[in-house]
Amino acid sequence: MQQHGSTNSLKAMMARPLAVAITVAIVGVLGMVLVDHGPWTHPQVQRADVANYKTTGEAARAVGATVTPTEPKRVIEPAVPGPKPAEPPAPYTQ
């Protein structure tokens, strides 16, 4: 008679999920290496006129565009309609 709780069946039961996990890990690492270092990843070379400017604003000013900042946020905001959210209780200190 064979016992259901023997160590051989436990090893066989654990071998399949472990093999699947290792296979998924290997395929994932190979996929990342292929995507990051494949033959289609070439360095992105910039033209000299684009590479000379560090910000979009500098490049825009160089060609004569005017750059205006956005309006600053108002210091006092209007009250939001509706009920106010409940405040959390004060922390307990000893």
C-alpha cells in the first residue's frame, strides 16, 4: 500500500511549480535583455542646433519665440462647496 503523504509525492508536487517559476524568470530576463540591447536600439543622435540648448525655453528664444510663464496660482482659494472632510483624531502620546 502506498501512502498519500510520502516525501516522493511532495517532491513531485513541488517540482512543477518550481520549474514553471524558473522558466518564467528566465524568459523574462531574456526578454528584457533583448528589448534593451537588441539590434534596433541605436543611440539617438541630435542635430547640432538641438543639442546646443538645454531647455525648451532656450531653444524657443533662440529662434525668436516669446516664452511667457503661466499665471501663478491664487494664494486664497475659494471654499469648496459641500461638507468638509472629517479630521483624523489627534495622535495618542504618552
